[in-house]
Amino acid sequence: MGKMNNARIVSVPVWDTLKIHFLSCVYGLWVLTKRLLKYLWNGNLEHLKANVRDSPPSCLEDTSLGQHKYVKLKGVKIHYVEAGDRADPLILLLHGFPDFWLGWRHQIPVLAEDHRVVAIDLKGFGDSDKPQWRSGYRVDVILDELKQLISALGATSCIVVGHDLGALIGWYFVYQNPSLVNKFFSISCPHPNMFWNTSSNQWLNCVQLPYLPEIDALKHDVQIISEYHKYLPENYLEAYKYTFSRKEDWTGPINYYRNLPFNKISEKNSESLDVYTVLVTGSNDKMLSLEAVVKSSDYCEKVRVKIVDGAGHFPHQEKPEVFNEILVKFLRRRRKVSKTPSQKLIERMYGAVSSTVKYGNSVLDSVQKRSSVVSMPSINILNNLHGAERGKMD
């Protein structure tokens, strides 16, 4: 494997590739052994199936959060929910695993007050197309489709807010297309070069095997959903189980993890990421270490690290009020704008006139003290010039 064209994304060393496949075989054999023993004990395979769910829960058809829309990108249809004014800055919300657009239900109304919000179902998730072939989820394919999406939405740049898998994709996207991203929020996800070595999710180690991970995800009526989303009320938990109730609902999501581990960010002669970055994690996240998130800040030029106390791996859903406060705070923080030569010239002129006016006022004061001359009208040159400069800066 070689470097991606015009990118800072490279393939992992051969040794790491062999290690990934070796671990998949070991964990896959362990899972198969457990399933076989369970079958011999129970005498049936019913525990491997999910309940049939044909009708979507009402919360999936609710349009109060935004409009449900679709866009085609080179033959791949992407579903998304849009809210806010189209003239406002675009925020792209990228959900994690196993999740879909509904995971942003607490953020969409808040962000839509002064942004155009687009919460997508990543390819393979939710109501977006679910191609089954693994090659459709290569990192270069996914990043190119995100670039197409931004263009299809009529935007030239955006703010990327990603959680878990969505944040991992966001890291790659920011490195690949820094000019398209104004700010980047990574939630519960360290830098890609640290992600695979610090994740404690052993289930992901067997995803390189075909079929087995998908079948395993369905066991005990999609128990994995209940384990990941313990904080969800019953109606939303049913919405998640409906969304992930078929084998086909898992192949696409798992295909991301069948590709992404084989890519990393090149550290050879590379500069720190210049895009303003905010790293957010829960204090009780058992799926990754706080140290990994903090160390990820070393890869960024402009970065903030925020910890949501009492939250686990899904801080934006578990502690939405606290998380939204952090999100809005850093969204509204403006970066310092470098001054143009003309603005610098105006500042110098302003300084010179300021000195002249101060000297003139001191002369007038001296004259007035020594004579009965009536006070002259105040000099407005300074204020006029300062007002012109301020208007140009705005």
C-alpha cells in the first residue's frame, strides 16, 4: 500500500497490518468457540436473531427537529436532517458507531439558532444507502464523498462536529481538506494515530472476518445496542434497535472498521494541524483513555480539551446541557484575524493623528489658561478616523 494522492494519509506498516489480521483471527476463533458452546448447551440458534421490527417508531418520523432530505453523490444516496437558515454558516454533524442522525437530537435545535445544521446518516447507516462491498468504505472514498456533500449543499466550507467513528472520519477529513473546515470538534475520539492503540473495545478486533461480526451484533435481540446506549429511554432504544435490526444494517458500519485501521496520518515532515480544534470527552468513558485524548492535542496548533464530568462515551447525549454549553461557547469564539497592510497603515495614521491632537489640546489648554479666549469646537478628526478604521475591520 502506498500514499494517498495529494494527502497526508498513509498506510500503516506491514507489521501493523499483519498484527490486525492476527488479532482478528484470534478473537474471531474465540467468538466462534463461545457461540458453538452456547449452541450445544441451548440446542438452538434463536439467541442469535433479532426481533422483527417492520414499523419505524414515531420519533424517526418526527419532523420537528428538521427536514428529512436526500442527496446523491456519484450514485450513493445520503440521508440527512437539515435545520436552520441556509444563509448561516454550515455545521456538519457526523455520528458515531453504532448510531445515526438521531444521536444529535439534543444539539440540532440549539445549533439551528444561528447555524445551518446538517446531521447526516453516514453511508451504511440509517436511511442512507448501504453498499455491502468493503471497497466502498475505503478512507479515500469516504473523504471524497464528504467533499462532494459539502459542495452539493452549496457551501465552500463548514464546521465539522464528529463523535466516535464520525470524529475519526473528521480527523482524516481535516488533514485531507483543511481549507474546507473552519473548526473541528472531536468527541470521544483521539487522533487517528493513537485511536487503535488505545481503544478498549475488543469486539472491534474481530471485524476483519466476514459475516461473523454482523451475526454477533444481532445476538440477543441486538444486545450490543442496549450495552452501548444504556442511557436511552425505551422509545429511543427501540428506534436504535429498529435501525440496526438486520444483518445488512451492520455490514456498512463494520466495513468502516475493516478499512480505517490500515491508515494513519503521516508524521514525517508534517506540521501541526492548523484548524481550530476542540477535543471533548466524558470523564467516565470506558472505551478510551483520557490520556489518549489529552495527548492528541500535541498534533494541533490551536486546540482546547474539555472534559464532561460524569459522562461516558456519549457525552452529547448523556449530558446534553453541559455539552451544548461547551459547544456553543467555542462555536462563538472568533479567531483573531490578521490585519491587512491597509489596516496597519490606518493604525499608524491613527497613532500619528492621536499624538497631534493630544499636543493640540494641550496647547489650547495652555492658551485658555492665559487668556479669555472662548473654547474652540472639539476636534473630531481622531474619532472620525477611528470610526472608519473600525468599520473596515468589521
